[in-house]
Amino acid sequence: MDRERKKPPDSLFEVAVMAALPHPLTYRFPASLPVSPGQRVLVPLATRKAMGIVLGPASKLAPGIEVRDALRALDPEPALPAELVRLGIWISDYYLAPPGEVFRAMLPLRQETRRARQVRLTEEGRSKLQELTASQPEESDQDAALLAYLDRRPDASFEILQSKFPDACRRALEQKWMSIEEVNKGRSRRQVFAVRLAGPLPEHLPRLSPVAKRIIEALEHQGPAEDHRPLLVAVRAQLANLRKLGEAGLIALSEAGWRGASSGLRERDAPATAGETPAPQLTCAQTAVLADLFPRLDSGSFGVVLLHGVTGSGKTEIYLHLIAHCLERGRSAIMLVPEIALTPAMQSLFFSRFGDKVALLHSGLTERERDDAWWRVRHGQAKVVLGTRSAVFAPVVNLGVVIVDEEHDSSYKQDETPRYHGRDVAVVRAQYAGALALLGSATPSLESYWNAREGKYQLLKLEDRIGGRKLASVDVVDMRQEFRETHTQMPLSRKLKEEIDAQLRASAQTMLLLNRRGYSWFLLCRSCGETQRCVNCSVSLTYHRREHRLSCHYCGYSMAVPALCPACGSEYLHYVGEGTEKIEHKFAELFPGARVARLDRDVARRRGEFLRVLQDFRQGKIDVLVGTQLIAKGHDFPGVTLVGVVSADIGLGLPDFRAAERTFQLVTQVAGRAGRGDAPGRVLVQTFYPEHYAIRLAADQNYAGFFSKEMGFRRMMHYPPITALANIVAQHPKLERAAQVAEMIGKFFTKVESQFPAIKVLGPGPAPLAKVERRYRIQFLLKSNSRANLHALLKQLVQHATQSGIQPRDVMIDVDPVKLM
Ligand code: ADP
Ligand code: ZN
Ligand code: ZN
């Protein structure tokens, strides 16, 4: 080989570096480091190293631009197949998300091996520390701090030490007080800590950071954690936060060992009820739908089918047959559900039909479990993936069908960067794979139904419930009239109370929906009118009785309930409004002896309890289940004959164009939980707006009527699916900076206005939630008749923001927003 020869140009590759950069970066890969697209690599980024995904060969760079060499490959084979690299690039482009962050979300894996430089105290260091602690001379504060730190953490990483104690580090190395060792942190050596509260919490807690509060609260609610890692994920904290609390004596960390190689499937996810549900004989309607679907699957070309099937029409059986058919043809399947914690029944169905071909992918898994499941899928050992939103990225081999159950559900939209919609990504994924996308719902989103109307999707219907069962009959209770007649503000109307009484006498089961967790909405001072607000967000704190604390449903901040109004000192503090916890609590007074349980996100956090409640309810050990929308989704409890909607209105007043759609879906879905067994079901909907079309049409379970009414409104107001929408929020912890960023964005929009006549810019104005997690938020809403135009404008915006020195995190861009709050 001629050493003088120039490197071939194809050794330049574009890499999506896992950092908040708007574009991929180009790196040089020496001949000794052959890579291919989809491979994970380590690259230099400024003064540090970062992980990245190789996207493909780079185009020629302008002369004079310096290209750095990549360091090494992290896996011998590409982690992502080409199809998913392409999908990631599409997401980054469509949602204007930094490519690195997209791939981080797509590839929730740990690094296979990590080289770390560990530092230890030497003998000299130890005696120096003793000397320093004894004498405490001022100027060597840093040295003492460094050595004391090392003494506490024998395996501290050099990088961290260097950033904490730059000068002392140099001295300590020169003086040989510490030594550095290169270690390979392999997959099999990951330390696990057990975490618990050190003792009863002191009356007066020291000032705690929000993170620290979340940790303490989680431990208070859930009890000790055997493994610190899921805890960290749940409370969005780092190991360092735990250590700090440990040092403060509030919690105790103990080594629970090192987690080793494969643990396989978790017992708790294994088929608890395997074999309990043999496949039933298909009905004519089901057979007809499948007869339409099978050829589409076999054709091997892309297509989207919307399955509009009323609640209880047997959609699940369609999914299972389609997946089985897929497997017979040697292809794989992905099925997305809105919330896996909600569907233990779905899991056992999957395991009993498909056994060990199934892999679960959802956020409730530990890192280890997710890694295992992911690689089983990647290597083609698991061909059926059941999971939540991010399972759309499962690296299945030869995808045949991707199913999105309850496709209308808003939890498919991710509310942090990358803000993708799982359903829409599923469709693109199917397109790239030449697969079938099947979207199912009893209350399809307006977008999907519109697409079906327009002929983009094929529409299939299941119009009747299984076994000739009737849809539940729905009555509306006018709460205004109730108030006029009783002059009391009771959460349960007389009629609902009567019906519940009758249910209890007949030993029949009831579900009560109230879409608000906690005990009271907020705490109001009757003297001065102040409510207790979150310190980080512009919302009132919700009272939670079990913990006797006020807490924020946006950021998790919580505080003790004050005895006196902090603003005026008055003692007349009043709890306003009711949440699920209050209904559950009051129930015991109203119906002594009734067995009542609650299901909402507070309960769902305690996984064991959550599963127990579901199981007890199924087995008839609970008479009345009170819950939020969590109880409205997809469950199949044959014993439920009455569903009460305590307040159908909570969502209707929100400043969000989807409020009516969401209310319609919620009421229809929860009504769908009644009468799924042999006895017919009844539904009572309490509302202050009985004539609102969302309520009226949900009561009639009239989807077509709702669709045309709501489309009229969307058309008139220029909202999706008629127009394309993007939400832009300037956000910053300092109000002045948020305003400044908003002003820059506003000016930019004015400047390019003439270029984009099809786009309407609304704003700037304060976002409906003017402050969230300590950031002030100023909002723009863009409506466009042309998606291409909107996309072009947003691209320019990103470029402009980068050039103007606006940090990526200071501008939130939400394409196809689902919530405008
Ligand atoms: P959906 O998801 O459409 O609301 P499900 O799939 O939960 O409805 O089905 C409703 C009920 O009907 C379930 O209990 C299911 O086991 C049952 N079921 C589905 N298909 C059949 C069938 N062909 N024969 C008998 N029962 C069925
Ligand atoms: Zn007051
Ligand atoms: Zn908050």
C-alpha cells in the first residue's frame, strides 16, 4: 500500500451524534475501522466522546472544513437494520428533531462495553488525607475535598473528578496520591443498589431539590426498592442524587450485587393465565374482516387498514389471527397498545397463543430486560413484539404487519423530543417494510377516519358486539337540574346513587369514571382567595389524602399541607373539587359495606397493587371500581353492568381544539366497558352540558354523527385534519429570555411571511400553561393548508434559531400536536 495515497472519499460518513445537534456530523473512518449504516460508534465531540449512529456515506464537504476521526465501533454488527436507519432519518426530518435524539429514543440500549478510567487513592494519598483532615490548612481545601471524595468512592471516574476538582486532580497525580486504571466495564458487571428510607422522616425536612423530593416520595409511597435503576427511571434521577441523599442520612443505599448475564423473561410477565383462553370460533363478521386482510398481508405490499369496530366487537381476535397468519408466512409482527400496564390480559393472550416467540417492549422494563428483549428481536428469535409507543422501533426481521390498537389514544404521541406519534410512525414503518398497517379503534381519531374517507386508508367495520350483545344504554343526568332541586353540590347524583345501590343489592359490578386523580383539585383560602400553586409550574397543586400532601401533576413537586394560608394567615382553607381518591373515600360513608377500589396513575405506580386490583375486580372481589381514564381503556370485565361517569365535563372546558373529540372518545370508551358479559349494561353520564354534541352523540354511541359534526367545526376553524398544525413554544427559566426568544421567532415569521402565504401564524401569546417545570412558555401556533409549506418553514426556523444562537432546548417544536396545553 502506498502510504502517501489520499484516503478514499467514501471513508467519510455522516453520524447522528447523540446530542442536541440539529444535523448529523461528518467523521472520517480510517481503513482500519470499517463501518456500515446502523452501526453504533464512538466519536469525539468538542472535548468529550459521544455515541453516534452511522447514517451513511457523507457528501463532499466544503474545502477548509476540518473532519475528525471516529474513535471506534461499539458493536461488531450494525445495531439498527437499514430500514430503521431510514425511519429515524424520516422522523428527524418530519418532526424537526435532532437526529441524535431520535436515534437515542429508537435505540434504548446500553453500550456493550465501556472503557472507564477509574481512580483510586494510593497509600500516600491516604496518609495525606489524614494529615489534611487533622490540620485543615485553608489553601489545600481542594486537595482535602478531592481526597475525601475518593475515599468515599473508591471507583470514581477520572472524567468526573477532573470536572469537579481540576487543579487538585493535577496535583494529586503529580504527588502520586491517586492512581488511574483503565477498566472495561463489560455487560456483565453492573452494580445494583437496594434503596430505602434511612428511618422515619424528620419533622422538618432540610431544603430538598425537586429531584430529591421525588426520590423520597417514591420511597415513601412504594416502599424500599430492591433495584435502584427502575427507581431512577421512575423519578428521573441519577445515581448521584441517591448518593447525595445517602450522605445526608435520609436514605440508605446498600449493594444488592452485580446484575449478571441473561435473565430472560420476567416471571411477572409470564403467562399467568396461559391456556385459560382457547381461541374461540370466529364469527361471520370476524371471518369477513380477516378474508379481506389476509390477501393484503400476502400481497407483500404496503397498505393501511382502519378497523372501526364498536366496543366488544372482537377486534383482539382479529389481531391475533392476523399475527398467526403472519408467522405462518415466516414474517414478523408488531402490536402497539397505549399502555401495557393496563393490559395484563393482552399479555397472557399473546403468551398463550405465541409462546416464546413473543417479546415485550415497554417502559416498565429494567434496562437489562429491555436489552435482552431487544436483541432477541434483532436476532430474529422473537417474531412477535407487543409493546407501547416505542415498540414501533422494534428491530424485527421481515415485518409483515404492524397493529396499532386503540389508535385514537393520545398516549401514542410522545411529549418530549422527539415528539413523534407512534401511530403515524407505524404507518411509515410499514411503508418502508412493504407491510400492512392495521389501526383499530371503536372511536377512531378524526385524522384516521378522514384518511379512510379520502381513500388513503381502507376502512373495515365490525358493527356489532360479539354474541349479539347490545351496546349499553346510556342516560344523561343533568347536573344543573340536580343542583336546582337539591341545592347541594354532591359528586354523585340521586339517580346514580340509586343505581349503585341497586347494583350492590344485586351483587353486580360497577365502574365509576372520574378523570381526575387525587383527593381535591386544589386548596383555596376562603379569606383571601389564594390557591396553593406549584413553585415550578403555573398550576394549582392537587391534594392527595393518602400522603396528606399537595402535589403538582406536571412536575411532581409536592409540599406539606399548610395549616394556615401562607398568604394571609387565615385558617379557613377549603378543599375544592373532587378527585378519584375523594370518591373512593366518600364511598364508604355512602355505601357502608361496599367493596370499593381505585385505579389511577397513583395506584399504577405501585405495580403489584395495580395488578392485584385488576385481578380482584375480574374475580368479583370488588363491587365498585373508581378510576380515571385508565379504567376506560380496552378492558374486558364481563361482570360490569353499570358504568357511571361522575363528571364528563372536565376536559370540555380546556382551551384545546381536541377537547370535544377527547370527551366523546372517553365517554364512548367507558360506556363500552358495560354489558360485555351476558347481562346487558347501563351507563349514567353526569354532566353540566347535557346538550353538548360530544356528550349527546357519545350517549347515542353515534360515531358517524360525531365525525361529521366535529369535522364541520375543524373545517370552519382550520384545524386538523383539514390543516396541518405545529406548535412552537419559546421556553426558558428566565421570563426575559423566553420573551426575547419569542420575539426573535416572531420577527423571523414576519420576515418570511410573504414566502409562505398558505401559513397562518397565531401568537405569540402565553401558552395555556404559562410555566412548566420552571420554564416560562410563550407559544405560536402555525396552521397551514400545505404540509410541504409548513415543513419548509419549520426547517428554516430551525436553521435561523441555530444561527441566532438559540439553544435547541429553548424552542420546542411540536408537529401535529395532540395537546396544546
Ligand atoms: P374489542 O377489543 O373490540 O372491544 P374484544 O376483542 O375485547 O373486543 O372482544 C370482546 C369479548 O368477546 C372478549 O371477551 C372476547 O374474548 C370475546 N370474543 C371475541 N371473539 C369471539 C368469538 N369469535 N367468539 C366468542 N367470543 C369472542
Ligand atoms: Zn389566605
Ligand atoms: Zn409543577
